[in-house]
Amino acid sequence: MAKIFITGGNGQLGRACKRFFSKNHQVVTTDIQEMDITNSDSILKAIGDFKPDYIVNCAAYTAVDRAESETELAHRLNVIGPSKLAAAAVLFRARLIHISTDYVFDGNRQFPFPWTEEDTPNPQTVYGRTKLDGENAVINTYGCDGIVLRTAWLYSPTGHNFLKTMLRLASSSPADKIHKIVNDQFGCPTSASELAKQILYIIESPNYLDRGVYHAVCSGCTSWYHFATRFLELMNIDTTNFKPCTTEEFPTPAKRPRNSVLAVDKLSSKNMYVMVDWETALKNYVIEHGQTVYKDVLASL
Ligand SMILES: NC(=O)c1ccc[n+]([C@@H]2O[C@H](COP(=O)([O-])OP(=O)(O)OC[C@H]3O[C@@H](n4cnc5c(N)ncnc54)[C@H](OP(=O)(O)O)[C@@H]3O)[C@@H](O)[C@H]2O)c1
């Protein structure tokens, strides 16, 4: 049984990790109310009290568009926070598992060729830049046994995510309103449950990973439009009003990568669990959480 300390425990991934890890391990879950990852005293107290074997950092600034105008806050959460956690991991001899993003890449690679860990990141947004700086803070902290898992297009039954936005659009009025969904950006939708399973597998593996960066996403890839319509079909919701559009037709404050498909060969070459393909994970999500999520969305309208 390992002692696992989860930060950002109220977020999408944090909740999934808590659910999976608690079955066989001793787990402490914190969010900003219990431990602010940007506050050294708070970290030293919480981690020093528990003395974990593993720290899984699920806390982050994740509002991609808002980060363009909240640069300072994004930097504090995505760079200073991980750097302080890395220092605490060294001090208390814990392994650190830190989560990053596909948005560290510029996306300018022809689809469907994926990005590997050997490729040079070139983030185009404040969010992507701060996440890359956070990766480097973990990897470059002397003595830190840290790994970085880059994931993408995360969804779960709780919190804000793309699937819930699609349900909201499908349920909004007027019923004949057309919804344009971007069909020329490609990535790897990843269920938070699958990622939590992946992290647990890494923790429980007798051959723990060498420090460094690893890609950790559901296999396969798709566009936002196909992701949305496949989800709605699985939910038995009519997709007639959902139409594909180009990136130019749907401008956002933060520029999204056109192709942020990630290759997972490095993890699989280490004999690690490789997550199921995105469509299987989506089906499982709909079976397990579809009705609850739909009710939550309807109640919020
Ligand atoms: N969501 C995606 O599509 C996506 C894609 C690629 C990579 N990722 C990465 O995956 C990881 C998990 O993402 P997620 O979607 O689970 O994020 P999330 O749902 O936004 O959860 C992040 C959690 O961190 C908490 N937090 C904020 N500031 C904090 C602080 N100073 N100290 C402690 N906790 C704090 C947040 O609390 P509040 O809600 O109160 O702020 C929230 O509960 C992140 O590293 C993210 O960058 C996410």
C-alpha cells in the first residue's frame, strides 16, 4: 500500500484519482482550501504531516482563454506551484507525478502525424507557455524524482468540459438553432477515469518510470466536431443542428493547436498500461455517467 497525496482534488482528474487510488492505497486529497500549491508554508505543513510516497499534482490553472488576460495567476499556478511541489518532493523523498498538456505544441504538423516526447514544444498561448515552464520546473529541480504526463482534451462527470458544453447547446433554445463545431483541429479526447487508471498503473508498477516527460492520452484521435457528434449519438440526442466549421469561423482568445495528437509509444515501450481508444472510453463514460451528467446540465440551464 502506497501513501499518495493528491492536489487539485476537486478538479476533474483529482476526483477520478481519489476514486481509483483509495481502493488499495492510503490517500490524502487536498484542494486550494486545504493546501494552496503556491504557498510554501501550506505545502510544508500538509505534505510534511502525511509524508507521502507519491505526490500527484492535479492542481492547475486550466482556463485556456482567460489565461490570455490572467497571465500572472496562470504563471503562479502552473509554474510556481509545481516548482514548490518539486522542492517539497525532494525534501520529503516523495516521487512527483505532474500533469501537463498537448497545448505545449504549436499544432503545425500535418494531421494525422502525432507529436512525440522528442519533439520540441512551441506553445502559442499563455496557458501552453506556463504549462511548459511548469514541466521544466519539475524536470529541472535537482534531486526530484519527477515525471510529467502530458494529457489532452480531458473530460469527466464533474467540472467544466467540452462534453457538458455540447449537452448544454443541444438542450438550449430555440430548438432549431445551428451550432457550429470546429472540424479542423485534431486531438486525443481523454477520460479522466482512464488517466487516473494510467497513473495508478505507473504507481503500482514494479518498474517505475525514469524521470522525464511522457504522453498519456486515450489512443486514436478525432476532431472536436466528431467528438461532439459521437457523444451526442451515444446519448441518443439528435445532432442535425450540429454542423462542422473551420477554426476561422470560431475564433477564440487563445489560439488552439490544429493538430495536437500525441503518440503514446514511449509509455507503451515501458510496458505500461496504455489507455483504451477514445471511442471506447467515451462509450464507458456515457454508460456510467451519461444520465447523471445530462440531469446536471438540464438543472443548470
Ligand atoms: N481539462 C483539460 O481539457 C486538460 C487538457 C490537457 C491537460 N490538462 C491538465 O490536466 C490537469 C488536470 O486538469 P483538470 O481538468 O482536472 O483541471 P480542473 O478540473 O480545472 O482542476 C484543477 C483543480 O485545481 C484547483 N486549484 C486551483 N488553484 C489551486 C491552488 N492554488 N492550490 C491548489 N489547488 C488549486 C482548482 O480549484 P478551483 O476550481 O477552485 O480553481 C481545481 O479544483 C491539469 O494539469 C491540466 O493542465 C487538462
